[in-house]
Amino acid sequence: MAGTGTLSFSQFSVHRPVSFPRTKLIPRNRICIRAMSETETSSSTSTSSSPSVSITPPPNFKPPEPKRFAIRSDKTFEILGASLPLLFRFATGVFVSGYSFSVVSKDEIPLNEYAFRISGITVKETSKVGARPAKPIEIYEFESCPFCRKVREIVAVLDLDILFYPCPRNGPNFRSKVAQMGGKTQFPYMVDPNTGVAMYESDEIIKYLVGTYGDGNIPLTLSLGFLTSLTCGLAMLGRITKGTSYTPSKLPPKPLKLWAYEGSPFCKIVREVLVELELPHLLVNCARGSPKRNILYQKTGNFQVPFLEDPNTGVEMFESAEIIEYIRATYTL
């Protein structure tokens, strides 16, 4: 076997340790800065549900073939706008905690296993993940909220699969459910069915998740208080109106499944549509270093995100632009 040259780095080499009291369910009220996170007291709430509707794919629909490193011409400016967070957030949410890589011989990783290969170079990527929850954690949020983004970044870093319940403004289904469960309409709101913990407040949610499913250390870029929230807000300027308001839609019987991660602009534009249509979806996080990259590779013979699985129609597909068209055609009323 040919010799290997090794390069290694850690995406999050500077941390702030935290101690999270496991018995604390919902933190005490405190004064904090909020943006696009409406708060109101619940009086009478009930979860709305759409009437039974038929969920079928568009006529003569055929999933497209995946195109590596390609941007459809009509989506160029959307992808550029969705890439702004990479600059303002220093690529937080692109790498799993403890990420490292090494350049290896092309024979070290079999061709039937995932590896990042480009121009004859084979890169082996690894990470360090903590305990895995038996059931997906549930998060109620919407795309254009900077506080929600902070939580989406940490679940990508921790490589956690999340059942997202989108809560766009004027959404008829899940905003009222949050008020019913927690007593107020405020986002993000997290429910962990594995421990019975439920809470508001993005910083408290982050502390809980790293304490329960990580090593207890918060990445530096998520531990800077107001500066973290400010940069999360600035990161959304390129897509400021997207993923905010409800578009009437069919509520699917089963959540969609999206393989994605927070740092990808291609994934972001798909999530915006899922949120606007208020479509529950299980997000399988697969940032760089995630072992789930190999799982998707074994499943499809290719690794590329976003990848959508719709259990309501049986459709499975790559390509963000076509995924958006499929979702709109299938679920918009």
C-alpha cells in the first residue's frame, strides 16, 4: 500500500464547559433579547388539523439523477443568498463535533464505502459523537428565526436527528400546540421524549443538548451570547423573508424525511419551503464527519444532500431545486 500523508484539525478546539442540572425541566423566566420570536400567554389552544386529503406525486413524476457540484441556473442567486451564513457563522453546523480528516491512499477506503474523493485525492473524515437518543428529539421552530438557527447549528454539531415541527407565522397546526404544551407561543421549543424534558430558550436548549448528548462543551461560536445571536441574525439577511410565513398546504399523514445539515445552502432552501408549508419532517443530520454519510451512501450508492424521502408517496430524490418543485406540487393547496 502506498504511504499516506496526514493532515488533521478540529473544528471546535475551543469550548466553554457547562453544567446542566438534569432535573430542571423549564428554566425560570429571565430578561433576554429576542428577534422574530413572538411570545404570548395561552388561554385556549387546540391543535388544528387539515381534513383528510389525497397525497400523490405530480403526474408522470420521475426523480432526477443527482448532479454533483451543480447549481441549476435559476437557483444561482438563491444559493448565493443561502451561503451567507457560512461567512457570518464561521461554518458552524458544517462539521460534527471533534471533526478531523486525513488524506489517505485511494485503496484504504473501499469504493463501496463513503469517502470524500476529488481529483484523485481520498479524504478520510472522522468525528466524536456522544450518546444517541433512542427517539428523535422534537423541536418546534421556523427557519428565519436567529434563535432557532442557534439550536439547528448545535444539533448538526452533535449529529442528532430531529423531528422538526415547523411553526411559520399564521400556521394553523403547531404554533397553537406549542402554546398548549408550554403556555406561550415562543420559539424554539424543544421536547425530548427520551427524558421528558421540555423547554424554551435557545441557550438553555443548547446547554441541555451538549450536556445530555455531547461532552458538555459548547462550541465557542455558540457561546458568545449577544454576539452569537447577532451573527445568526446577520446570516439570514440573504434570505430574510424565506421560511417565515405560512402557505396553505396539505398536512401529510407521516413526516417527510430529509437528509441534510444546517451549513449547506442547498439544504437551507429546501427547509425554507418545508417550513412555509408547515410540513413536519425528520431531519437526518449528516454534516462533515457524520457516520450517517456512509449510511446514505450505502442506501443510494451516492452521497449528496439534500436527499428527500417521502413516506406518503414513496418518492425518494436528490437535487434541491427539483425537491422544492416536488414539495410544492405535492403539498400546496
